[in-house]
Amino acid sequence: MEHSTSISIQECTVEEILPLIRNNPNFSHFTKSDIEEACDEHHRALQESTDATIPFSYLSGKGRQFDKNYFDGATEWNTGQDEMSKVTSAGRIAAVSDAVSGKAVEWPSYITNFDNCDMRAAMCCFTKVQDPDTGLVSSGDPTTDKNSDVCLVHLDRSPQAGHVTNGKTFYSDGRNFDAAVDDAYCTGFTWSGNPDDFSTKYRANTLFHISMYDGFYQNNRVGSVPGAPMCGCVEQMPVVSHSDCVEPVQARRLSVRDEDGSDRLLVDVSLNFVPCSEGSLVDAYAADASNDVEAFSDIVTGSCVEAVDAYLAPSAYKRGSAWWYADEDLWTPILGKKFLYHPEMSLEDFNTAFAASSTKVIRRICKSCSPSHRDIYYKRLTSIPDSLDMITLLKDSFSSAHNVLGTDFELYSKDKKGNVTNWSFCDYSGTHGFPYQCGPTEAVADQWTSSTLTSTYAKDYAFYIEK
């Protein structure tokens, strides 16, 4: 049987240690008195290490302003430097990690991100990944680097990070399954209201672990959600669907050291960081009955759908697309003016796109037109001869040459509710564009497009080809 030269222990007491060493030849010669002496020394050292803390600014060694910028996501650690490896730019993180595992670190309240954590929880949300060799930063692989949707950012919660004093930015609403869980990797921790609790004493160590050591140095995670800090008290962070959770645990190991030819029993203590026993950050937060779980769930919400709706509803917003919106996954822009501007495509590109269209439908959206002419559909029934320039026909010359309603094309319109009206009347012009005076049942004036004439209501419009 192989016997270890070190033994993991939970507590340093004679009652726990004696059964563990009794059958181990590396330890069995130690007496009860030896154990008591080792534990007394361990408890004294533990008290000293608790009283003497490490300043947080010591960890990066780059100053307080650098630390603030790092947690906002705006240093070379976050954005990367071409041809500078992580070991070169941030090797100090690994060098100080041993010291941090043995002593408590001061909470960095000098950084506004962590000044008032009334909820007693902090979180990091990383949006990018850095190549450790080249220093280059990319959005990473969502299947391995991301675990959370970003729902929205309250810009006024962290004005120093986003440099914007108010407003909101809405991101994913969680309805598109393919786009879900691909915005950020979020992880965090919570601590007790008792200043002597282990989670409170070592909360700064936990912050160093999830951000600089494990997040950046070990797993190359960088970048912040625009308008929000990369790491901060949860009150300042973006509203997200999920966050992992980490908690500090104290690891004790019993070992033997040779001092002047005689063995001495030693107890070493270090911090380990493990996934929270409750599961996610929300679950860990809810485990403390004194916490306001409802308020916390407004930040780590579980579902972006409910989170976005909760903030939109009081402002009388509802889901859906504006009537003038044309999804470019379905519609290819031909040209547009003013608010609906699109650069005009070439005739060659038009012919290619129209030939590829499955419906041969051209759509005109006009925000400035009368209701009957705001959303018109021109469906081609016959092939377009080479002599017919369709872009000119739409812009300036809606003539009847190879272009007769009921023979070469049909027209219909849709209202804001999607109701379809088939058109039965058309008039033509060699000097005015689409649809000249065509209308649902009779002539309708001044709704035509033109690149030269101005006496029309059609000033804010766009044409599209259905794919």
C-alpha cells in the first residue's frame, strides 16, 4: 500500500488527525503532543495572516488607475497588444498568486466598481478572448467561452465605466434560440454580512481569482459589455440571464519537514476556489435568507424575455417590427432615400438579384406617402426584356412599355396590420417614377418617386427585391 507524504485535513485537532496518521508510516511516529504543538502553531499563524492583509493594488503592481481601467475593460490586458504575450505583459499575476492563497487581500473600495456593494455580491462578465501568445483579442467561441445572454445595460448604474450618464441599451431578448447564450461569460460570488465570515474575509481574494487569475491569466477572458464594467458590484453590472458562482474554501494539508535531522509536523493552509455548493450565483445568493432575492433576480434574471419586457412595458413599448422595417434576410435593398437610405445598386446587380428572386416581387416602402401608398408590392408576371431598365422604371419613368397592369405585373398593398389590398387601376408616365398615379381603385396623385422632380410626397422611401 502506497502512503502519501502529505494528508488533507478539514480541521487541525488531535481527534481528527490521529486516525488519519495511525497507519501511515510517514506520520505514525508522531505523538499527541506533536499534533497539539503543530496545531497551536497553525492557529497562531492563521490569526497573524488574518490580521495582516495585502493591499489590492499590490496584485497588479501597476497602480490604482490601472486597476480601475482593468475592471472597466480598458487596459492592454483587456484589449490586447499585438505581438505581446500574456506572460510578458501580465506575468506578475502568476507570481503573486501564491501570496494571495495564504493571506487575505484588502477589498478594493478605492475603485468605484466596488465602493458600495449593498447586495454583497460581485460579478465579472467577459465578452472576448485573448490569444495568450500573440495578445490579439477576438469574440471567441460561444460554445466554449460564453454562458450567458446580455439582456440590457443601465448606463446610469456605472457612468464612469461607460462614460454615459443615463439611458439603457437593450441586447438579446432570449427569443432566438440560435443566438442564445453567446454574449458573455459571467461568473461571480457573494459574501456574508458577518465581517468575520470566511466568505467576507477573503472576498477580495475571490475577486482576484475570478478576474485576474482564473478569468484572464488562466482562461484568457477579457472584454466588457459596452456601457458596463467588466467586473463590479452586481448593482453596476449589466442585466444578464445567468452567472456561474465561485466560493473560497480553506484547504489544510499535513506534512513532514526535516529540521536538523529530526522530523517536524507541519500544517499548511491555502485558499482554493470551487464552484458554489448551491449552484449558480442566484442560487448561492438565495441561500442567505437575509438577502433580497427578488432585487437580485432583476440583475441575474434567468430569462432575458421577462427582463426586457419588464423595462419596455411601462414605456408603452411592445415587441415587433415597425411597419416600415424590411428584414434584409428576406429583402434585398435596391435604393433608398433619407431615413430609408440605401445606396443604389447597379442594373447588373439588380438583374442578378431579380433573377434569383423566388417570387419576382419588388416592394416600395414610403414613410412620407399617403396610407394607401406606404407599402406597395409590384409582382412581375412576365419576363423582363433586355430593353427594359427596371431601375429607371422605378425611379423616373413608369411607362406602359412592357409594363401593363394585369398583363406584365400585378400590384397590391399592405396596411400596418398586414391586410392586403389588390389594385385595379393604373396610369403611366414617361417622366414620373413608380407607381405614377396607380391606385387601389382609381388615380391617386403625387405618390410617385423621382430623382429630379420634387412635387411629390414620396421623399422618404426605399425599394427592395424579395429573395
